[in-house]
Amino acid sequence: MRHVWVRSILALIWLAAAVVSGLSGNIEMTLVYVIIGGVFLYFAYTSWRKKGE
């Protein structure tokens, strides 16, 4: 279950970086950070759901 927490925390860090990048006006990197954060959240969610079954 620890890997789910690590992936979730990494996703939050990437999404926070997206917010900071968006505020600074760097739209290209904002999109990259949102995609990376979304991927981390997706895999954390699928691991969490698989563990629950």
C-alpha cells in the first residue's frame, strides 16, 4: 500500500508544479506537468483499486 501513497504524493507534487508553472505563464510546461501528474494519479488509483479487490 506504500507505493500507492508514494505515487499519490508524487502526483500532488507534479500538479503543484503545474500550478506554479501556469502562474508564471509557461503553458507548455504546465501541460507536461498536468499530464505527468495525471499519469501518477491514474496508476495510484488503479493500484489502489486492484489492492481492494
